[in-house]
Amino acid sequence: MHKLIAILNVVAWSGFWAFGYLALTADAADSAHVTTAVILAAAGGGIGLWAYFKLIRFTEATGYAKPRNRVRKVHLEEEAS
């Protein structure tokens, strides 16, 4: 399943960059093409971010990546008392 999410991540970011480029370089008078390209670029960026964060969670949970630095709740309770 995680390989599928990794493939989705690559395809989504590719779509983001490709349609983002088309949106930026399209003729401003052709608003239908610009709007479509912007919508597809935003969808690619959103799906790419979602897939990237899912992959980060998976790698942290399996120990492949170093976990984030967080303050433990025990530490906060000790300071409060």
C-alpha cells in the first residue's frame, strides 16, 4: 500500500509542476485553459502533500526515519507541579 502512495506522490507532484507551468505560461485571454490548469495544479499539489505526509508518518512509525522532536507529556506534568 505504501508503494502505491509513493507512486501517487510522484504522479501528483509531476501533475502539479506540469499544470502549474501551463497555467503560468498560458495566454491570459484564454481563461478556460488557465482555470483548468490552475485547478489541476492545485489538485496535484494537494494530493502530493497528502501522500508526502502519509509517507512521513509511515517511515517514522517503522523506524526508517528519525521521529520528530516532541516534548513528552510527563515532562510537562513535572514542570507544572
